[in-house]
Amino acid sequence: MLFLHFRIGESNYALAAERIVEIVPLAPLHKIRSGPDTVALPTDQTFEYRGQFVPVIDLCQLDLGRPARRRLSTRIIIVRHPGAPEALLGMIAENATTMLRLEPEDFTPFAAGPDGLIQRVDLPDLLPPAMLRLAPLYVADGS
């Protein structure tokens, strides 16, 4: 099974590749202003992805209180919302450039990786509950 290896600070994580739509380099982010359709969003950043705006959350900012370091290996991981597959979400993570072939049972709860121990995570482990509850707000109309 394929996993994306990424870092939040000094900690290593693995996200199943089946959750991932695409991994893209950092793109210019746009600030979401408060409005009637955005008041409940748990992030104030978005970026344009293939003609639609996708809300983005910086995992380092969320966990560590500082933004992800702006390096070539810092990427936006685009995922489908687990409850609304048409909704896309972006997560900024450091060192998100390596795919690992591991089996789920290799994580007990950690697996050995290229930079030490790796913990397997899924979207509910990474994203604020509010971001997961509000999936219908993220759906682009496709027009």
C-alpha cells in the first residue's frame, strides 16, 4: 500500500495515497474574507486549483503555531473530503515529497521510515472537526 510521507515539525507522518488527489508545489494563497458563505470556515486561506478555489490549512500552523517552512519540499496535499468526495481540501505540509510502500500492519503504531519513526494518520487525525463537518461549503459548482 502506498503512503505519502510528510512532516509536521520534527514528527513524521504517513497518509494513505488513496486519500490524495494530487500533491502540488506551494501556490499563491488568497485570504478568505468573512462573508455569509465563509463565516464558519476554519481556515482563512484558499488557492486556485484547476479553476476552482480550494480551502487550505497549514498543518504546521495548526499543530505548532508557526507556518510551514517555505521550502521546495513543502507542498499542498489535495485530498477529497471523506464524507463528500466532490469537495476538495488542501493541506500544507513540510517534506511531502516521498512515497513509501508499507502495509497497514507495519504501523504498530509506528513504522520505520527514512527519517525515523512514522505514524499513520488519516484526515480526521489532521484536520479540525469543523473543516470536516462543513464539506458542503467547499464544493465547487464546476462552472
